[in-house]
Amino acid sequence: MTVQFEIRDQIALITIDRPEKRNAVDRATAAALFEAFERFDQNVDVSIAVLTGAGDTFCAGADLKEIAAGATGEERLAAGKIGPMGPTRMTLSKPVIAAIEGYAVAGGLELCCWADLRVAARSARFGVLCRRFGVPLVDLGTIRLPRLIGHSRAMDLILTGREIDAEEAERIGLVNRLVDDGQALNHAMTLAEELADLPQACLRGDRLSAIEQWSMDWTDAMDNELRHGLATLKSGETRSGAERFSLGVPGSVHNPPVAKGTRKADHRDTEDTEKNSKK
């Protein structure tokens, strides 16, 4: 079992479960991560995903021992829609929060950058440590990292391969929330619950507009934002919220109008999504 998938109400908790390998991702784990996030995105009862690592490490990157044993980088790159680290080529319709304890380096850093938000423990460490071993960033790290923290700071990390602590990561904009050690998952789950309680059509539309605008010129981005906004209006969320406002109902993330197709699940479902880990 290298990836665990658990549903808690509207939250999908996805855990890389290779603590003996510092949660390094081999090909089977990459495929399992892709499958887990595909399953999350298709489940209408789940609104937010939290990605974490078992034990005291988020993810140490790709499993270099697998590569050293004969698995070629070309094989992982040839996986098509599945990135070398799994879900990094996916554009999901719903947010993902990374809960980070310990090391999030190399491909693990790229997984962090793929997530929408990052909650990190104070002892967490980040870096392009694969620089030391001649392993390239091929999970969109050279694209997402500059977009998150700016070109100059990204080049510092990409070229030097230096390790930074969580306080610096927060200062430069890589980390969104800094919490006490051992509390990253708890805080990420709380944040996920807060996001899940917001009107989902509006949240998801604005999120996708912000992501999609990177590949568009100004006019196309403006039109795309309007398209997402109109979809939200048609969902009924905006009118419902306006009616609540006009009635003097306090705005609250704990009691918003519920959009069609975003009802809470009342079950817990835990299972391993890895089909090939025992091979």
C-alpha cells in the first residue's frame, strides 16, 4: 500500500505511504497518486483534497534507487497524462491543500507547487535538492515555482539546489500557513473544511479562472473570467447569497447556501488506491 485514500465528509485525505523510503515516489506510486486525484475530482460529494506524507516526511522526490536499479527516466516521462510524480500534469476542478511535515524536496517540492495551498510545519524543509544528482525538474517545477515566488527567487532555488527552512518558504510566498510541528495535517484539514463550507460553484470558477489565465492573453483571460462568472450566476449561488444578505443573515463559511451537486457526504471510506504496489 503506497497511497491511502480516505474520505472525511467533504474532504479527501490522500497520503503517500512509503515512510521507509521517505515517501519517495516510484512509478507505481505515481500511478496510484494520479488515480487517487482522478477519483477525488470525479466525486461530486467531495469538495477539497488534502495531500500529505506518512511519517515525518512529506515527500523526498522521485525514487532514485528505482532509477539506479535500471528504470530509465524516459519510461517515467513517457507516461503521458501521468506525470513522473503522478498528478502534476492534471488540472483539477477542485482545490488541493498540501500538508507538509519534514522534507518536501525535488519532486516533492513540485508536488507542493502543484497544490493550491501549502500548510507547513516549522521544521519543514524545501529545496531543489535533485540539483546535486543531475536529476531535472520535469513535473512543472521550472514553471510553477517562478509563478508562485517570482523568477529571481525561483532561480536562486533552482540553480543552487540549496535547502530552505519553512520560515523562509513562508516569507517568499511558497508556504501559505506556518504551524507548529506535528500540526500541519490538522491545520490543513481545518482549512479544507472552511473552504468546503463556502459556495462551491463560485469558489471553483474563480479558482479555475486564476489558473487558466496564465496561458491566455489579456482579452482571452477577461472573456474566460466572464464565462466562469456567468456559470456561477446560472448555478443560483449568487442569487441565494444575495437573498441571505438582503435578509440580514450574517455571512459565514459555516452556513452558506449549498450549490447543487455539492452536498456533504455522510460516510467515511478508507482504502488503498494502489493496484500495483505488491508487484
